[in-house]
Amino acid sequence: MKLNHCLKTLVIASAALAVPMTALAAPAPILIKFSHVVAQQTPKGQAADYFKKIAEERTKGRVKIEVYPNSQLFKDKEEMEALQMGSVQMLAPSLAKFGPLGLKEFEVFDLPFIFDDYAELHKVTQGPVGAKLLHKLESKGLMGLAYWDNGFKVMSANKPLKKVEDFKGQKMRIQSSKVLDSQMRSVGAIPQVMAFSEVYQALQTGVVDGTENPPSNLFTQKMHEVQKYVTISNHGYLGYAVLVNKKFWMGLPADIRTILDGCMKDATVFANSVAKKDNDEAMAAVRKSGRSQIITLTPEEKAAWRKAMDRTHKDNMSRIGADVVKEVYKETGYKP
């Protein structure tokens, strides 16, 4: 009887020990919430989904990434604060968002006509100037992992925008950027700051007359359905920085962080490769829809836009930082 009692006690004790051992063998995955404000089909949306796929595969389930597109979690103005507070772990906000955060140097990317093409742009985003700017985010409790392209912007409105004077009195939606505000004022337009998720309705109801966007955003948000004209101006660039909460990121196991760094490099190559293709296809789709008339500027008209908007560079030189602007000029060959 005593032997049976001892055996029974041993079995119960072994069973009790088995629970924590099983729990240690399969810990809960590390959760990363990745929030963004654009549609899933955009270059950023596709890149976020691609990052999720390869990160979950390569970490063998140790990391789970939940992607929330289309402002499902946070709108433009809310998402940066949410990242700093740890309510979300990863964002890819537009570079125009960093000025209000106190990092005005990033507004160099908003200067009109500063990049002629992707080759000039990548000299900055993939070079020392871009790396130096990302490093500045750490003072805000954030870390910049990469730059992702979207593309060059077109103008849309319910009247044709060809000559500089066509902008006069037009209410044009912009992101919250002093440089973009200055750009619109330089051609006589009235800038209106508005969250991206609210733009379609504002265009539809006439709260604003027009806006600027890369074609992929214009098309996926169906803005072309409520805008009579689209001008292919390529006057400005829209790109993103992929950010993480610094405390969260540095708290990850070192091997996981190394794997995720590699995934981000590959996702960046993917993001930038689809950006131009998607924008070209979106512009073709807008044209095919017949909902908006497409305007192509003559070289003379484009030169007039550039001459008028050049004021934006002068007016914001001290705000952005003359040293940063001149470093970008050196890389791109821009001559004011």
C-alpha cells in the first residue's frame, strides 16, 4: 500500500512539472502590430504584407505580425503618438509627418522638383544623408529601419491645372507639412490639411477642390472618380520611413532582431521595385476609366511651375536646415 501511494504521488508530481515544461517549449509568439493609412493594393500596403509573410516564415512562428491598412487602427495624426506610447509597434508614415514631430529636416523630401527621378532620390535615401536623418528619430524614442518609395505626385482638381494661375483660389488638400503649405501658396492655392482617410469624401462634397498624390493612392482611394482632371506633373515625391518603437525593438531577442533586419532589407527591395510599376499601372487605369481627363504639361508649363514653386525652397531653407538642403542639392544636382 505504501509503495502504491508513493508511485501515485510521483505520477502526480511529474504531471505537475510537465505543464510548465510544455509552456516553456512553446512560448507565445512576439506580436508586432503594423499600422498604415493606405490601401492594401498600394506599394506600401503590398510591402507591409510581404514583410509579414517573410518575417513569420523566417522566424518559424516566433514572431506574428498583424497588418492594419486603411487607417483601421489609427488616422494620420494619431499613429505617431500611438507608436511612441507602444500601442502599435511598427508604422510606415509619410516623410511629411516628421515635421510636426519636431524633426523638420525630413521636410527636405517635400520640396518641389528636388528629385528628377528615382536614381537621384536613391542617392539620398540609400546614402549617408538618408541614414543621418533616420538616426535623428532615436531622440523621439523611435528607430527608422528603412525608406520605402511610393512615387512622384500628380495634381488633381475639378478644373484643369496647366498654368500657374490655374491654381489661384483652389482649396488643395495637403499633408501636415509647412513645406507643402508653402508649395501650394507659391502658386496661389489655398492649402487644407486633412487626414488621408477623409480626402475622398472632402473631394466628393467640395470641401476641397483638389489634391496631390502618387497615382497609386489616387486610384486605390477612387479619388479620380470625384476629380475631373489629373495633371501629370511629377512635381514632388511621396515616400515613407518604416519606424519601430525603439524600446520595443531593442528589447527583442538579438537573433530575432537580426532576422527581422534582414526581412526589412528584402521588403525594401520589394517595396521599391513595385512602386514605379504600380504607379504606372494606376495612371493607366485612371486614364482607361474615363472619369478624369489627363493633362500632360509641356516643357514650358512645367518650367513655369518649377519657377513659381522655387520660392518654397528659399522660404523653408532655414526651417529645414540649410546644411541638409545643400547636402541633398549636392546629391541630386538641383540648382535653385
